Amino acid sequence: MPLLDLLLEAGNLKRLPRTGWLLRGVPNPESIADHSYRVALITLFLADELKVKGVDVNVERALKMALLHDLAEARITDIPLTAQYYIDKGKAEKKAAMELFIKTPKPEEYFRLWREYEEELSLEGRLVKFADKLEMLIQACEYERAGFSNLDEFWGALDSLRESEFYEHFRELVDGLAERRKGR
């Protein structure tokens, strides 16, 4: 039963930690599944807000991308930036995604959505990428408030958020997060 096998394998995401936090001294960091859940939640709220503002965003498409964006990590794990210097994460992730999506009812659609996210090929793909970075910074803020330090490198994503086409819509969120960090 390919779909059951996929669902069982996806359970790895609940057990696999986000390794960037581990490498920076956070002893029990969030799992990949924890991260993915909040990315999906952020995506839902941001996409709905964009719709209210008259932006033609497909909320369902964005949510599908958010739910699928880290599924390949069930096989390849969360490869930290330091390791990505030595290996081709993109190639490994693409192969894992293709192998996993083949077990789904709509393999071509799911792979296309995953690729749109990875390569930021659509408004929805770019929105999920924005949500992914925003979630990482929210998590960094939470860890810093809990007393962990040495997380400055993660805050480099703040510039990327400010350069995004979505910044004008979510300036208050992004700048509010930066302000909270200052007020640690």
C-alpha cells in the first residue's frame, strides 16, 4: 500500500529535529513537522489577508505547497547550511520528493507544487517561502527569549523578508518581530 507507506514515512518528520538549532546549542529543538505545521498556519493567515487586500492568491494552492514543502526531509533529514556546502541538497531533495510523491494520488501535481515552492515560480510559491523564513525567525525569537544565544546567523533572513514583494503587506509583522528581538 504505497500511500500507507508514505504516511508512515512522513512520520519521520515528527521525530527529526531541525538541525540548525541543534548545531547552535538548542538541546531539544522543534521537529521538522513542528516547523511545517506553523509554516502552513502562517501561509493560511497570510494568504487570506492578501485575498482581503485584493491580491489574487490561490489559498488552497499555497496551503498544499506549505504542507508539502519539507516532505522530502522525511528521507534526507534537515540538512544544515554548513553541510549544504559539501553536498547538493537540491538534487537529493528533488530525488526524494519525486520518490515520495509517486506514492500519492496526484504525483505530478504534488511534485509541480513542490517545485514551484523550491524555485519560487509562482506567487503562492514565493508566499510559502516568505512564510517559511518568517516561521524560522519566530522560532529564533522564541529560542532567544528562552535564553539561547548564538542565533544571529538566522536573523539574516530578515533582510530577505524586507526585500520580498510581500513586505509591503506584512511590514508590521516583520518589523514587529525585529523589534521584539531588540527588546529581548
